[in-house]
Amino acid sequence: MDTHEVNRLRAALALFVADVFASVPRKDQRAKGECYLRGLMLDGRRKSIQPMAQRLPDGNMQALQQFVNQSPWQWTPVRRRIAERLVEVVKPDVWVIDDVSFPKYGRASVGVARQYCGALGKRANCQVAVSVHAATDTASCPLEWELFLPEEWAHDLPRRTAAGVPDEIGHVTKPRLALGLLERLADWLPSVPVLVADAGYGRSVAFRLALEERGWSYIMAVEPKEIARPANAIPYLPPYQGLGPPTLPRYREPARPLHQLIDAHARFETVTWRQGSKGTMTSRFAVLEVRPSGKEATRTAQEQAGGRGRWDGVLPLRTLLVEQPEDADAPTGYWMSNLPATTPIADLVRFAKMRWRIEHDYRELKHGLGLDHFEGRTWRGWHHHVTLVTAAQAFLTLRRYDPKARTTA
């Protein structure tokens, strides 16, 4: 936005800030938050503090630095209020779980390490954050974030102290971070919609089982090498030989990779799920029921039965969505879901494919609002900056949904 556009929105922005930053106790701090949000929305190549302060007529670099990097205001209540407002208006069909990377130089910025960097498509020095986004076919917005702390940071006291990492924060896997975000959002918001994620999360059987334990529905990309059994597989009880512990039920055939379960009897049908920039998005899909196997699936089934001795050996059924375009010789995508197989295939496809929406989020958050322009190095500063960027995007999203705003634009 140019200066005229930002100034025209100042009254609406002030009301928004008064609401979502109501937990910030001091009036002058809320004023700095409003100033920072204007700086993020104002046109400019860099959205770090110094250039933003130079572009703003009331910009004070030292005051903004203090507000973002040193001020002790709590970001969690702010994010909660943003999430409440967004969900009420957007009414998401799914929540998308994802992570985003921020390339960095040096090793002092909190959480930075040499790891896979999605922004560069290779291993590089970067930070990685896990996020949960609300999404529909026409809109999306981030609801909550957490910074991934690599294992090398867990016991590096000098780096942790310099970056202000709280003592209770340690190395936690990305799926576990995502689960924590989801639990927090479930506590804040009225309901949890269908959860969607790529194979980085879907490949974790333990993560999917944790979602099931909490009663949440999901559809997640999985890898073709994941093992399962066909729906009609039936376990049997081998005869007891009179020695050792009692025999347990087992399947006659070993589990097979998913791609080996797709045979000539799989019924593919053409599904169109959205209008793309180059025309309708259409492909062929099939829905199968399978029994995910492996140690995690077996252990959980035994626990749910009350122990190994009480388990009947039957692994639960799950729904497998498979994509194979007309011109492909083999399937190109697999999604596992605990939604019933009777769910309309158009809905399964739409949910599975809705992850594309958050690419719009990242485009606006990074290129438009400076998500990855933060130059501070601390845990507090990173979370403050991400919260402010989320607030700026939330404000713009709510404006798009406001018919009065559209008519006055």
C-alpha cells in the first residue's frame, strides 16, 4: 500500500489494534504496535525496523526496536484474539499444518542451524517455524506459530542465553510442535475442522494416531513406501504349541507398500477441485480402504484393546485417496485419512488439495508484509515480529471480508 492508502485505513486499524492488542497493558505499547503494523503494510522493499521507521512520519527506530526486541508483552493472548476473529469470519473448512524456513547468515539468530531449507530447496543455514493456517477455497490465514529449535541448541547454554531462549524450551520434533499448536487452538476456538498436511507430517504414523486419540479428523499426504494391508485381510490365531507364552493373532500375508496395493480393480474417476490460473484443476482419483501397519499402528491397536493379550489382531481401517492423472503410468499422490470411505470423493480431493491456499499466505506474509525480514536475534523478538506480521495479515484479510470496506476501497 502507498502512504495515502495506509492513512485512509488508520481509523479502522486503530480499532483493530485496540481489540487484538487489548492484553498489552500500556497505551504507548499499543501505539507502537499500530505504528509497526502500518510500517509492515506500507510499500517498501525491506520491512525490517530501520527502513520502516524511516518511511513512517511517526516512526521512531529506537522505540520500535525496544517494543519488538525487549518489551515483555505477551504474544499468546494477542494471537488468540487474532485467531478468534479470523475463524469467526473466515469459517475455515480445514486447518493446514505446515512449516516455513528463513535463510540466515551466521549462527547467532535464535534457532538457526544447517538444516533443510524449503525456501532454497536444499540444506542451508536457516530458521524453521511450524504453523497452522485456517483455509477455505477462497481464503487462508495463519492462526498460530512456533519456532523449531534444532537439537544443537538444546544444550548450548551460551547461544541460548544470548538469544534469550526460555529454560523450559528444548528440542521438540516438528510433528510434536504441530500437535502442541493444535491443542492450543482447540482450547481457544469452538471446533477443530479437518486437518491437512503434507508428507512431512503425514509420514509420521505416531502423529496421525495422536490426532485420532484427540478425536480430530485429518487427511494427510503419505509416502508410497508406507506399509499397509488390504481391507479384506483377516488375521488368524496360530495353534498353541505348548511352549512359551500364548500365541497371538497375526496376518498370513506381510504388509505391503501402498503403491503395491493399487491394482487393476482400483476404480479411478475424474474430479475437478478448483479453478486455476490456467484453467480447471482436474485429475483422476480412487478411494480405497486399507489397514495401516507397522510397529506404531500395531502397538496402538494393542493398547486400545487393553493389552497384547486382549487384542484380536485386527488393524483398523483407514481411507486412502490415490491420484493418478490420465497420462501417468502410476499414481502420483497418496493421502491417508480417518474420514469414512463413504465421504464424497469430491470432498476428500478438495480437502487434500486445499494446502495450496497457504502458498498465498506465504507470498503475502513474506513478500508483502516482511515475515522473513526480521533482523533481530532473540526468541522474544522473533515471536513479537511474527505476531505483528500475523496481525497485519489478519487485518487485511478481515478487510477483504468486510462489504463496507470493499465498497469504500
